[in-house]
Amino acid sequence: MGDPTLETFAAQRLPALYRYAMVLTQNRHDAEDLVQEALTRTGLRWNAIRRKDDPEGYVRTAMVRIMTNRWRRPKREVSMAAPPETVAEDVGLQRLLDDDGLRSRIAALPPRMRAVLVLRYVEARSEEEIARLLGCSRGTVKSQVSRGLARLREAVKTEEVEHG
């Protein structure tokens, strides 16, 4: 891929980063903010990051860390005079958003578990890639996937019993 600029990298990977942010935040506006903040932080160190094997991993790790810090702090909303620009539509993201049941079940999972499941099944990443992106072991990825799927299955069973 050579030595891309931050702008080239962001243009190529923005849909995937936005999908990931949507699952982490469960809100379009927060997802946009998260991607923007992560790319801003990445931009500050871009000269060093672009030489590494996985600049996207750096951005995704930054996103998880930013979200972890946000979850620890009380939420502060800022009103805007005008709505933000619209984002490019993503079919994969829309499919995820259209399934309210899945969205709410995923939102109920702990942040790391949610991140691992999204990377594994939405982004189709390998266990090794996920471990590298999130800075954890492959065993942690496997256990988070297993536990996350078990929780999702249990939530579906519970809903089926309640509704049928």
C-alpha cells in the first residue's frame, strides 16, 4: 500500500470504521464523533503509525479506549445550531440497524465483548487480527466470542419464551 496519507487511509477505511463505531456507540452521532476523535488522535501520530503493519488496528484500539473513557465519565451532550453533514450510506450498517432485536441484544453486551463480536462477525476479522487490534490474547478473543454468542442465544431464547 506504500506510504499513504491519513486522508487516503481515512477515505478507504471510513465505512468499516464507522460500522465499528456504530456498534460501539449505538448512535449515529456518537459514532461520527468517535470516528472523528480516533482519526484526529491518529493524525497527531500519523508519521509513526503509517510505518507500522496495521494503522487501522491503531485507530480501532483508539476507538475502544475512547469509548472506555466515555463509559466511565458522565455523558455530556452539546447542542448544535445545524445538523452535521450526512454520512455515506453503508448497506452492511443499514442491515444491522434495521434489525432492532439484534441491535438491542448487542447493545446489552459489555463493550469489549461487543467489540470482539463486531470485529469477528461484521468485519470478518480473524482471531489473531482481533487480538492484535484490541491488544489482548487470542484466548481472550475466543472466550469473548464464546460468551458473547452464548449471551445472544440466551437473549433470543428468552424473547421467544416471552413472546410465544
